[in-house]
Amino acid sequence: MSNTSEAPFSCEVESSVADGVKVTRVLCRGRLINQSAAEVKEIVKPLIPQGGLIEIDLTDVDFLDSSGLGTLVGLKVSAMNEGYCILKLVNLTPRITELLKLTNLMQVFSS
């Protein structure tokens, strides 16, 4: 049964400095799917060269498809290649945690 009153996908960016390290939190809400994955990439990709810690907060993400997962993996690889940027997923729902385990990506995002 589909829920027609689903809220649209959105991202909000918050930045701060903790112990001399820039911390950028990207709070995502809604369904991280093909249509919204590009939005996440457009928001996060320019943050990577700035370095520091980027936390993608998935507390309010109620669904993640293969496009959304692929975008998150691509952003993680970009951050790893940058060398001075750490990208983490935080506040994972049990459903997203299970998806990361099933796809053997949990260890990628825990490093």
C-alpha cells in the first residue's frame, strides 16, 4: 500500500568547528531514490574538497534504493580519494543498516 502523503525529499546543511576540525552535517529527509540522489550529490560533492568531516545524517530517510546507495558509495570514494576529507553515514535506520550489511558496504562506511 503506497502512502500518497509522503513528504518530498530534502537536505539541510549545517557546519560547525569541533576541536579545530570543520564538521559539516547533511540532514536528509524522505526517500533517497533515483530522483533525489542527484540532489544529494550536488550538495555533498562540492563540500569534499573543503576537507574536514562530512556526516550524512539518515535519521529521517525512510527508503534507500540502489541509485541512492550508489550515490553514497560514490561520495565516499570521492572523499577517500581527496585524502583530507572523512565522509560518514550517521543515524542509520535499522532498514538502512541491514541494506549496508546485505551489500557488504557496512565496512566501507565504517572506515
